[in-house]
Amino acid sequence: MPATKPLRRTLAALAALPLLVLAGCGYGSQAKDDGGVDIAAGAEKIDGLDSVRIGYFGNVTHATALVGKQKGFFQKELGATEAKYAVFNAGPSEIEALNSGSIDIGWIGPSPAINGYAKSDGKNLRIIGGSASGGVKLVVNPEKIKSLKDVKGKRIATPQLGNTQDVAFLNWVAEQGWKVDAQSGKGDVTVVRSDNKVTPDAFKSGSVDGAWVPEPTASRLVAQGGKVLLDESTLWPDEKFVITNIIVSQKFLEEHPKAVEAVLKASVDTNEWIEANPDEAKAAANEQLAQDTGKALPADVLDPAWKSIRLTDDPLAATLEVQADHAVKAGLLEQPDLTGIYDLTLLNKVLKAKGEPAVDDAGLGAQ
């Protein structure tokens, strides 16, 4: 399995964000703790651990975690060490849980990872692997906006001031030669910061003319009659940019590398299985999503969202740095020192054992 491959996957994005304004990575800030699956008879504990606590979001951004849990990949690799899960609705709460020791490993957008790393002076976490790329689109009302140049003068929603999509849209606007004040959102385009839960209603009512949003919000808008005017992936080399990473507490990484390696192996195996079984994987993700959120996604939203995602073991480190630069240019971020944010040693060990090429940290690994 190549380290990065296009798949029919899901996603919602939150990638490299400003340090000054941390974007929530989901809908709210509450975490829901779930129990693990049954442990196989005769299995042994890893590092003597009773459990490994894994955090992720209950949305399509985190397909690897959803499927890995639903199909038992994590528990299989952890043996008699129980895989426990906490389901989060926002990045800040997951970072808080990692800092407090409530979770050990988490699936999260690069934005809160960058913010958490910088705020702790590089002492609280490491990015140890990738999970997903893509899944961000500019969706518009086709009666009001027929071409990219028509975006000028219109009201476009982004999820939150300074979040990944907000920064990406501000950067795109600047590349068109248009002016927008980043803080107020006023200028040649009006940027309306709107929670992803609210944006579909705002779009339906006509209070916004379009939105630069992640999946599944983008597909929700299309289901309401919106048109995809631009897929952000087309703006990136090879159409790849990081949207979901795997992070770990530095303390846990230092003390329990075998457990971390087991989770990474499960992640790589899950991505491989998803590619080989896309329809079954999509159903498994939606089943887990229903358990986590109380509601599965309808087919007219899930299907296009799933197709727009690329799952990847590669964290696409170079794109994280570019996204941070975009935030700096927008005036929302002081230039961060990201040196040491990555430790891909165990991931590359797992990939090597499977005969796959190593992935690169873009010079941002521990020195």
C-alpha cells in the first residue's frame, strides 16, 4: 500500500491554524467516553498497560479512527491492553485531554496540533502519523455565483475566524488581488464566520451566497442545491494537503513506544483495509458515526463526501508548514517554530515492515 493514495473516503478538515485563534475541529467541545471492544482470549498486555486511551472526532474527518474502532483493528494490535475511546467535538477539548493525561493518542486536525505544540513550547505532543487529505470545497449558490470572478462582492461563509478553511479562503482571496480585513471579514468579499452546524441553514435562507467548508458540510450544501465551484485540493501540488493527523502525548511516547507502535500499525492496516473494501468501509464508518453522534449521514451527503477524501499514512508535513505560512500572511499568526513537532520513527518502522517507503517530516522532526 502506498503511503498516500486516493480513496473513497470521508473528511472534514481542520488543518494548520493560527496560534492566536484556535479553530474548533467539530461541533462543540464535549467529549464522550466509550468502552473498547471485546479482548481476545489469551491476548497479552502491551508494556503492562491496562488500557490505551484514543481520542477522535465523531465525524467523517476521522474515517481511519471510525473504521479502526468499528472493525476492531486497534484492539487486535493492543492485545489484552484495552482500547478505550473518547469522542470529541472540538480540537481544544482534545488537546486539553491530551495535556491532562485523559487520552494518550488522538486523531486531530493540524491546527489544534500546531496551536497546542506552540503554546507548550514544544513540550506536550508529537505528530506521529497522517490520516487524511482533502475534502474542502467552495460551494456556492449557482443563481448568484456562476464563476470564480463572481465571488467578489458576495458573502462567503467559513467555519471560524482563523480556522483552516478561513485561512485558506483568505489566502485564495489575496491571490485574486482582492482585499479583505482578516479580523472583521469586510472587504472586496465579505467573510461570514459561521459554525458548520449553522451554515446549511444560512445558505438555505440566502444569508450567505456560498461557503468554503470541509466535508460533510460541503456535501450538505450541494444536497440543498449548491454547486461546487472550487475543490481546494486542486490548489495543492499532487492535490494533497493534510487535514487529519495522529498525535501522541510526548510522555506516553517516551514511556510506551510499543503501545504507540501498535496503534500506528492498526492505523496503517485500517487504511489498507479501507482501500481494499471501500463500500464496506464506508458503511462501517457511518455505523460508528451513528453510534457516536446518534445519527448516521444520509447517502446523498455521505457518498460524495467519502469520494472526495484521500486517506494517507503520510502526514504531508510540507503542507502543514505552507498552511501555517498562509496564516502568517493573513496576519492571523506569528511565525511559529515547528521544529520537533513530528516524530515519524515508529510510523516508518511500521511502513518498512510492510515493505512500504518511509515518509518525510519536511525537516520538522526532533533534532
